[in-house]
Amino acid sequence: MTKVLVLDAEEKSALSIIQSLGRRNIEVITGSYSKYLTGMLSRYSSGHFIYSNPFINYYKFIKDLKRFLTENEIFAVFTVSDSTSVILSKYKKDLESLGVKIAVEDWSNFIKTYDKQITLKIAKDLKLQIPKTFSINTLDKIEDLKNQFEFPLVIKPRSKSYWDKKGVLHMTKVTQKNYAISFNDLKSKYSQFVRNNPYIDNFYPLIQSFIKGKIYDTVLLAKRGEIITFFQNIRKRTYPSKGGAYTLAKSIEENQEMYIFAKKLIKEINWTGPAMVEFIRNEDDKKFYLMEINGRYWGSTPLTVKSGINIPLLHYLQLKNIEIKNPPTNYKKDLKLRWLIPGDFLWLLEKLSNREYKAIYPFMKSFFDSKHAILSLKDPLPTIGALIHMISLFKDVISGNRKLTGEIS
């Protein structure tokens, strides 16, 4: 039987891969930095691999991974998080010399999705719609651009994760502190961001116009720039509310404008593997604007699978060089998926802290009209793992190692 290793087993998207492959009698080894986390407790996990936390020291993580792959016969390694996807892409050639498939795109392509500045330049060259974006390499440049700014603006990191020279990971997210309503506010917040994140080196954050609207995703599997299959959803609720991960998502009818947009980008990058193309639909002109491309599995992978597009299985077949005949194209529409623990609870907490008490009704309603990313009677133990993971994250918040919005200090 072919064995695969799924890393980041604490993530809901990893659990979806574990279940998708396990149901097809593919032996799945689950990996994480702790034994009792979400996917590690799945009935479809046939074994565990505990590794050094890549957030604390990615050098040790790679060393552990190499040792495990040397000692075990593994066909492929799947990964879902931003951090491990970057690491595996950078070390892909080295790891594949051990006789294993690394289910992440080559670094020369991956960086085109990892670095938003590169992504947006590709889209701009293709004459695709993007928010008005300013790239700077010194703080003085802000003064030079003063007359071109129209507020409000968003200070947007070029990537979600950065490592310092010690191998420690630092995560950055767009929160309320990233929004500027005036030139002085922009200067102050931009300078503060650079001071607080010295590890970014010359990766100065972008300055981007603020677009009000809902976030939509086109997720897909591609081979050498051609889309094999795709799926689309809208994020009904997110945490943080402004630009965060979904806590409630819904599958939608196929939108050709988004699909053609994504198709051009994937072709230009010559992408192979899974990817998510994120858009925002402008409330004013009703057009879709590119926000970013995630060159990895996405948080709403369970929704994709439950709707009928089993991208993890198709990706596995792709790695096996098995021809995918008649890939699925139709999927269930208007299916809702909820990430309850801790995502939707945090969404509700944020709303209540802002005295938006009307949020209680849709929060309660979702218990009756939505599927769940983790909760399952057929595979119940991952829910316990998710609770353990949540407690661990809150301990990090209390100790000051992590912010409530998810950023690692």
C-alpha cells in the first residue's frame, strides 16, 4: 500500500486531505509538532510523525523531516500551511533526492504566489484588475508618493510569514492596525510596522487602496498552466472581519469572470498543483479585483471536497502520473461550511466587543443550516484535537507569543 505523509495535521484543511485519501484506502501518516491535535486523532491516521515546531526553528524541522523520510518509505508529502509550504518548496529538490514526491510547486514558481508584489505585477502585466498598489523600498518614498494617495489605504505585508536568521517564524496579518485614514496616519503606522518587524529586511509592505466588498475564492488543480478542475465560494464570515480567514463559506454558481481571471494567471505562471486565487468584489463597480494567490491548500478545502470536487484525491493521482479522465466539474451550490472552533467563536467575540449584538442570530442559525469543517460523527476524535489546539493557541496569546488575530510575536 502506498503511504503518504500529511503535515500540519492541526489544520482543518490537512484533516480534509487525511480523510479524503484515507477513505480511498491510501495509508496516511499524520505529522504535527504535537501528538494530540486535530488530524492526528483521525480514524484515517495510520501513524504519527512528531517534528520540531517549524514556527520555532525551521532548521530543526527540516532535519527531523529528512530523518523521517530516510527511515520510512513514503510516496508523497502533503502540506497545507503557509510556513511548511514555503519551507518544502525551498527544499524540494533536496527532499526529493530521498525518493519522495513533495506535493508543493517548485520554488521558482511558488515565489510568484508567495510574494504579493510579484503576483500583482504579473496580474498588472496581464491587464487584470488589481487594487491600486504602491511598492516602496525606503520609508522616504512615502513622502514622494504623498500626492498620489487616496484614503483609506491598507498596509499589506508582501507575504504572511517571515523567518529571522535564527530560523524563528514570524506571522503577519492584515488587522485594523493596517488601515490608514490620513497621510500622517499612514506614515505613523507604516513606520511602526517596519520597526516592529525588523526581520522583513527589504521586504517592505505594499500600500494598497481599500476596496469595500465580499471576498470570493476560485480554487483549483492545475497541470503545467492548464486548469484541470475548479471550485468557487464566497466567504460569508471572516476573522478578523476585515480580510481574515473564513469562518463561514458558501459554494456559489460558476462565475466566468473570476474563472477567466484565474485561468490567465495560472497559465502565465505555468502552475502545477493546487492553488487558491482570492478576489474581492467591489461594492461600487461590481468587478472582481485580485487580492492574492495562495500556492497551497486553502482553509476551506473541506467545503471543496464536501461539494463534490475532491482536489486532494485528484492531486494524489497527479503525483502518481495517473491520467485524470473526465475530472469533476459540477459541484453542489449554496452549500455552507462553518469553521466553528475557534474561528466562528472568535468572529462572534469580535462582533460582541463592537456591540454588534445582531450577530448572535446568524451565529446560532449556522448550527442548523451549515456543514462543519471538523465536527463529524463518522470521525469524532479530531474535534477533541481541535479543542486541544485551541487551548494551546490561547495559552500562546496569554503568554504574549501570539496575538488573538493569529500573528506570531
